[in-house]
Amino acid sequence: MYQIKRGVYRHCKGNEYEVVGFAKHSETLEDMVVYKALYGERGTWVRPLSMWNELVEAGGKKVKRFEYVRDASDRSAAFEEIYREVTESLAAIPPELEKLKAEGKEKTVRYRELLGQKLLNSHIIDMFKRYGI
């Protein structure tokens, strides 16, 4: 039905977007592409399918407005692996902190590094949850 497939595309200006679906304009019934930015605030956008596939001028050359880069599931799998690694790392920190504390090493560089890593990992996990990743 549609001439493009779901996945990650690079815009001619360099940013990446993920095609998440297709729709029809409610008044004109024109085919639309629904896509989200993979940078910044990750906004969701729609664009007429005819514009998605057109050639535009960039740097003095005619180029595709959007160029297919990869399947989105590759990206999702990578995020799942990152989430798993950060979660495992976060779980391993409290026992090590307790051990150092029991040894009276609360003012060591290692103890402070672990506290910083715990805070960073917690923040990363919160961002994954906030963005629904």
C-alpha cells in the first residue's frame, strides 16, 4: 500500500527519524507518514507521503529528502541491551558500598566513584522510563 517501509531514516539535513506508521488526512484523504524525531524532545510529526519521497536540493545537489538507514528493531534491541547492562551495574553497587562502609572506607575515592555511578545509572534508568524505551 505504501511506498516506504517502517524504520529509521536520515533527513537530508542530517537528523534521524523513525517511521512509526501511516495515516490519511481527514479532509483530503492524502496518504501521510507518521514519524518521530530520534533527537532532542523526540517530537512526533506527520508529512505527506508525496513529500517524503521527493528529491530536494541540498548542498547544490538533488538528494532524497529521507534516506532509509536501518530497521528500527535493531535500534530497539540495542536500547534493551543498554538498559539491561545499566540495571545490572546499578544492582551491583550497593553490596560494594556496604563492604567499603564496613571497612571504614567511606571517604575513599572508590566509595565516592561508586556513589557517582549509582546516581548516574539511576538517572539513565529514569530517562529510559520517561521516554518509554
